[in-house]
Amino acid sequence: MKKTFIIILSYLAIFLNSFSFGEVVENKLKIGLLVPFSGKYKELGNSFLFSMQLALEEIGDDNILIIPRDSGSDDKEQLNKAIREIAAEDVKIVIGPINFNEIEEVTKYSNMIFISPSNINPRIKKNVISIGISLESQLLSLKKFLKEQKKIKTVILFPDNGYTKIIKEKIKELDFKNYKTFVYSSDSKILTGEIEKLTNYTQRKRNLEIRKNIVKKRDDEDSKKELKKLDQIYTIGKVDFDSVIVIDFGNRLKSVLSSLIFTDVNQDEVLFTTVNQWFDKSIFYENSLKELYYPSINYTNFDDYNKKYSKSFNKKPNEITILAYDALGLIYYVWKDKKTIQSVKDFMVKEKIKGKIGTFSFSNEKIFQDLKIYRVKNKKFKEF
């Protein structure tokens, strides 16, 4: 561990002192790392750097050189400065940027190739390849899964925010025409009322009160038994869907799931699914949630990566840094196969690539991940 830490510090020193390797590494694969080492996202940048070290150790080829530079946190001037510094080292290919909003800026550097962990759009845009776990791959996996489960009345829920337009476009592209969509407010104070409308909660609750009033007027034993059963439920009547896909994460996702449960959606009849999950154990403590399904990367590989990272650096990695690990592996694979990398077209390999996240492939200038479906149940993640 001590040796590894010294190597990491040497990379940081390279960054801080802008040292040039130009004269001594002419025959090496030089890869830029464009991540924030300053500002509010600096810990994320450090996590990417540590991930690179793990990948280098596993590949075990001394001909790879990582040249990290600070892209800053939402700092366009610093971003461009970092790219110019990387270019000055005669670097052709760069891992980064990590922020989707910065992708348009880096397309200006047409003589360089950027491998971004962004998951907003899996398309290969000019000189940028986004290798994040795309919404497109996740939705395709869920579409197949729901069909296998014979679910035919699905509602896709997503928040009204800066990504709403992109989500709508993806749903349209992927031919979800028989699915309903429901856009909810990002304001948690409004959310519950909106979910009540979606689930027809007020009417279903009224149905219960009407039935109870009818039964109360009767004095026979069957009516008394029925009344006891009615006292144990909250609504009468089914919702107009048999499954949901919630495109959200974190506390907002939990709020949506809680609202669905609060409005008495029968979890034995309605399948709960979501996206953008990295095996977050905090979901275990949503006590009313029976089961939740979602597509994700290979859990065994992800768990092994986390353990290896924690053992090497005595801290937990940011989950998306495993993408940088695979990005380095992809670059190395193409470099070894083609002996050179000149453009994004060199990455359009026909065969499937097996990485830490699982298997992915290139088709029609897009990246698709073969994702597994996982189930959250009894405080465990299990491949379904």
C-alpha cells in the first residue's frame, strides 16, 4: 500500500508542477486525465486519479503514462487551460471531462479524443465518446424485463428539471409509445399531491368510506367480518397501471417511492423499477418498500473494485470512477490492437468489450451496455 501511495503522489506532483515527459516517453501511450483537482468537485477528481492507479496496476504495462490536469469545477477558463497543457505534452487521447455540460467545449479540440464518463448521451459526438451507463441502455433493459414479466400498463415517472427534454426524447426514440409518462415537480412539497392524482387516491379512499358506511348499517356476521377487513385497509380500487419506471435517484427517488406507497399502490400487483442505481444501501431503510428492480453494472465486479480501492487507499471510491477504470482498459485494448489511435473511428470495434462494469459494445455510433437486472429485497441486492 505504501508503494502505491507514493506512486499516486508522484502523479499529483506531475500535475502541480506541469512537468513535461515529452523527451523521454516518445514510444509510450500517453493518456490525459481531465478531472477537477480544485473547487467543489476536487475529491471526485482525486478519486478518478486513484482509480487510474488501480487500472495501471492491473494492466501492468510500463508503456502507459497518465498525464493528469485540473479541469476545475464549473470553470471554463481552467478547463481550456488544462486541455492546452495536456495537448502540449503531445497527448492525443484524454479521459474526461466528467461533466456533461463541458462536452460541447472540448469538441473544439478536434485533434484530440475525449473519453467521458458522462451518461447523458451515449452517442459519439464529433471527438467525444461518452461511456457512462446510458439512460438508453437502462431503459432498453427495463423494457425487455417488463415484457418478460408480462407487464402491459407501465407509467414512466420523471422530474421536471433540466433533463426533462432529454428523457422525453429518449422515450420517444426507444418506441415506448404504449407507455404512459408522468412528469412530477422537483419540489417535494408538491410531489405527494401529484402522486395522489396519478393513483386516483382521493377517489379510492372515498370508495372505502362509502363501502364502510354501507356495511355499518348491516348487523349480520358476514358484514361484521367485512367491516373488520375494511378497517385494515386504506383504499378500495386498483390503480390504472401494473408497473412503474422512476427515472430519478437519491432522496427524490425515495420520495417518489414513499408517495406511491403512501397512496396505497399494491406492491403485490404493481412492479416498482428505477434507473441510475449504484447499489446504494440507503434504499434498504425504506421500510415500506417490498421490492425494487433496476438495471445496473455487474455487482460482483463493482463490489470487488470497491474493496480493492478501499484496501489500497483507505477510503471509499466515488462509484462512477469505475468508468474511468474501464475507459483506460478500452483505450489500451484499441492501442494494442491497432498500434495507434488517430480518431474516434478507431474505437468502433465489432466485438463486445468486457470491462469491470460488464459487457458493452459499439453500434451505429452509440455505446450500449449489456446490463443485468437486480432486485432489492430483504436488505440485499440480488441478480434477478
